[in-house]
Amino acid sequence: MSQQAVGYEDFDIPLKAGRLRVRRWGAGDASAVLCVPGLSANLCGFDRLAERLAGDTRQLVAIDLRGRGRSEVTDAGTYGWRNHARDVLGIADAVGAPSFAIIGQSSGAAIAMTCAHLDPSISWAVLTSGRRCPWSPR
């Protein structure tokens, strides 16, 4: 892990699906908020928010989704809401966050909703998207 001068650290987390890049602001043992960007964005989109919210009692962990930013590109057919959501849940485990909140922006909101569907222990979510729930029958 490399510590950056502006109060965050970037590091890679190996998952079964591949290697994902994350950026963490705040204390590593603090309560966690995972930040999921849209599919055409990367973890840098949460820089300004994290500078205001992270600290001794809250860590923000932004994720480069597979195939985006500095995360590994995986094979065709390995993407999709559920696989991205499983990656986010894997990141939560890897950073030692048994319970966490999640912020999803654009397509990241659909991924966040899928995380909440797969893991009801997620404490709260902030979704910024005009999308409907990805598993909704309508």
C-alpha cells in the first residue's frame, strides 16, 4: 500500500474474479462507506466527497469496478450487476467491514441496490440515479 500526501491510499485487492483497485480515505478501523462509481467512471469521482466525510470515525472506500480505472479487465460474460455487486461485497470483506453503508452513482446505484438485495446487512445506501431496481419485474 502506498500512502498519498492528500490523505488517501490506493491499493489492489485480489478477488476470485480478479484484481480490483480501491482508494481509502480515513482510518482503516473506522466504520465503512463503500463508494461505487458508474460504469463509465472510476474511483476518482469520490475524491471531493471523501475529503469532506472521511476521518477518524469513518472510512470511505471507492472502487474501480472490473474493467475500469486500474482494476483488472476480465473475460467477456463476467460483468453484470450481480458480478459487480459480488465484487463490492468481496471488497467489504477484504477491508474488514462486516457492516457498511454504500453510495452508488449512476450505474453504481444499480450495483448498490443489487448489493442490498444480496446482503441485507448493509446499513444504508445513497443512490444517485434515475434507474429502477435491477431485479424489479417491471
